[in-house]
Amino acid sequence: MADYDLLILNGLVVTDTETGEYDIAVKNEKIEQVAPRGSFKDATAKRTIDAEGGYVMPGGVDAHVHLQEPPLFGKGSTADNYETGSRSAIAGGTTTMVTFAPQRKSEDSLLDILKATHAKAENNCYNDYSFHLLVSNPSHRALSEFKTLRAEGISSLKIYMTYEALQLQDGEILDVLVEARKRKITTMIHAENGQVIDWMTAQLEKRKFFAPKYHAVAHPEMAETEATYRAISFSEFIDAPILIVHVSNRAAAATIKNAQDRGLPVYAETCPQYLFLTRKDLDKVGFEGAKCVCTPPPREGEEDHDGIWDGLANGTFTVLSSDHCPFRFDDAVNGKKTCITDEFPAGQFKYIPNGIPGIETRLAFTLSADRLKLNKFVEVTSANPAKLYGLWPRKGGLVTGESDADINIWYPAGKLEPFALKNEMLHHNVDYTPFEGKVLNQWPRYTILRGEVVWDRDHGGLLGKKGYGKFIKRDASCLAGSRQEGEWDIPE
Ligand code: DUC
Ligand code: ZN
């Protein structure tokens, strides 16, 4: 009998805290040992992979993924279901994803939503997964279910300060934060001022401005920064931890940094679209710009990108997620073209479904850009999302005896010719990528999920099986928590 299930030799192992020449032994789906290079020369394994000096990192954890959702952000429905979305994730090295279980305003219970979302995911996933509850109706019943949600392994939820179908009023946000604090649940907040956006949209429409590029005008930085400040104020008042999702601009980032410097439990996320796209991408001939309509919109240019890179490097951003929210472009029933009518042959920006695909490209783009230290790259794409959302150390690390054997092995220097991305290379169910033609110099060569090689780029590509991915129960965050026992913790 072999000593191990898998040996990974000759890699440069990179975690959020360490870089070194280590070999890795895997057994029973777990990291059995990480030892100096050469330590396993007399050992046997069912399979051995020679990393040839390439980086060996924990598998990616993407904690902002929209799959199989009804129309919530404009008119269309998301193009990826749990099968196609998780397939795309694995092909890009994301071994764990946290998707949304969306409650509609007409729905009372969150537990029913959780059950329905389990049914969508079960036996369909290529990668491991969990859910954030998306709360749009914090009814008495919904709030009373937070305790059971925790018992069911859900330790985070998301709320919105915009979008008609989702927006909470300030008092409702406070209701959620009090209950979340009591149950040690982390609250993710989409921070944009919905009334400002509606007002701007009306101003633009009055002037007959309907093209996709006006989406960016309707979502000014001020709307994001104001809502960010308000969300932080609520978090400070209740002393409840929050994460501001998909931060796009420097003023919002500075507001967050200021709160963090004051010791508040405020965390933040950014996404590749705020590093690689600008508002010019929305200003293309005809309706093409709709391919890059997401919210908040990509900002002005390089200076904004630099600000976001700086925020990643200095720790303002805890996590880098994809906000994968895929809509097909050439689709007038569920996709971007649902906003085209006889009256508006060039569409109406306010109805363009908001979102872009990106679960497969997040890791390769960020590593290829070579703007972050390697440990920081692992921290924001893998370790921190696991820590923030209660998956650590099972996910996001290579901790002996504790971590699942979820591993990405990258190409060693000189082994992969830089290549231009084409949508046909991707595994999602979307007919475009907003990043068509982008030149990359890295991609996961092998991806391993709980000891199984599920992606081998040069020998078969996707090897994983639908249904191998499983639901992972999550614990309380080990990063975020209230600072004090407090007056809001009223006994039941
Ligand atoms: N932004 C997007 O781009 N898509 C989904 C939701 C959101 O807030
Ligand atoms: Zn959002």
C-alpha cells in the first residue's frame, strides 16, 4: 500500500504567511505533511506531481458569486447555474465558492430559501461551496431564523442599500446588524445610495441619455462613498462587524481605511473589474458597452486602478472576489439585450442586467499582473476569505492535518507562453468575456480538490466530476467580531 494518495514535489510553496521550497504529502483528502524539499524521496504515493519549481498555493476561495438567480439587478436572470458556474470556478483554480441564497421581498422565511438553494447546488457542483443568505425582507420571522442559520453552517449574510428589489431602509439595516451581532454573523453590505442612483437615472433619461455608458454616470463615486460612510456609521453604532463588498473607488477605500485605523470591525472587498476595466469599456460602439455593465461601475482610469492595488497591498481590502454575476450578451430573454425594445432599439441602461462573469479569470489575472507580493496574493484570494467567512483552516491554507488538500500548482517560469484570453477558452455558460484579448502569463496548471486532481490544463483540462463538490458548513468568522459585549445583546 502506498504511503500517501498524492505527493507534490519540487514546488515553491506559497501561503499567506510563508514561501519556501517544500514538498507536500496528501492523504485522505487532507494535507498530511508539508516538509522541506526532498523529505519524501523514499516515500510511495498513488500519484506524484512534479511542480518543476512552479508556485504551489492553497486553492482559491471566491466568496462573491451569483449563480442561478432570478432577475434582481435589472431584467435578466444569471446565465450560470451551479453546474456551469462551479465548472468555470475549477478551471480557474477556485476550489471553494460562496454563492448567494437570495430572498425576495415577497418571501418571509430565510430557511426556506436556504433549502431551495441547497436543492439547486446539491450533486451539481465541481467545487466545494457554501451560501451567504441575501436578506431583502428582514421580517420578524427572517430575523428569528438567524440562530438556526448558524446551526446550519451559515455565518454570513448580505444586504443592499440600493436596487428596488433588494434595498433595505436604514432602520431595517440596523435590525439586521443587531441580530447578526447576536449570532456572530458577518454582514456584507452593498454600499451605494439607491436614491442618488434613481435621481441620476431620472436626470439622464430626461435628457434622453440611454446608452450603456450612462450606467457609469448614474452611479457616481459619491453614491458609493456616502453609503460606505453610512454603513460604517451603523456598524460602529451597533458594534457589529461588516464587510463592504466590491469597493471601486479611492474615496470609499479611504473612508474604510479610516474606520479600520480607528479599530472598527470593518472589512472590505474589491474585484478584478476595478483593477482592469474603466468606464471607457462601457463606451463602445452600439450596445457593446453593456458587456461591462456591473455595479459599482468601473471608474475613470489608471489612477483609480492604482488606488485599488494600493488598498490591496496595505490591507484596506481584506478579500479580492470576482462578483461573478453572469448574463449572456446576445440574449433578449434573460441576458443583456432584455433592455432592448422597439421604442429603445439601443437599449435603456437602467434595465441592463448588472454583472459580469469572472470566476474563472480572477486568480490568473491577479497573479499575471504581478502587482502583489505572493503571500498577499494568497491572503486576499484564498486565506482571508476563508478566515473572514468561517472556513479557516479547512480552506484557504496548507495547514498540516487541518486543511483540505485544495491546491493550485502554477506554471514554472518559462513554461507557459503568454496568451491572449478568448471566451472560447472559458468554461462558463456566457457568450462573452469582458476581458477578451487580455494577455496573461499565468494560469493554474493543476488544481486539486480534497486530494483529487480536478484540473490538468495540459492533459485533459477539466477532470473533476459534477457532484464531487460538497457543501461546507461554516463557523463564526475568525477575523471579524464585535469589540465588546454590549447593550445590544439583549437576552431572549
Ligand atoms: N453588482 C453587479 O455587478 N452584479 C450583481 C450585483 C451587484 O451589485
Ligand atoms: Zn453588489
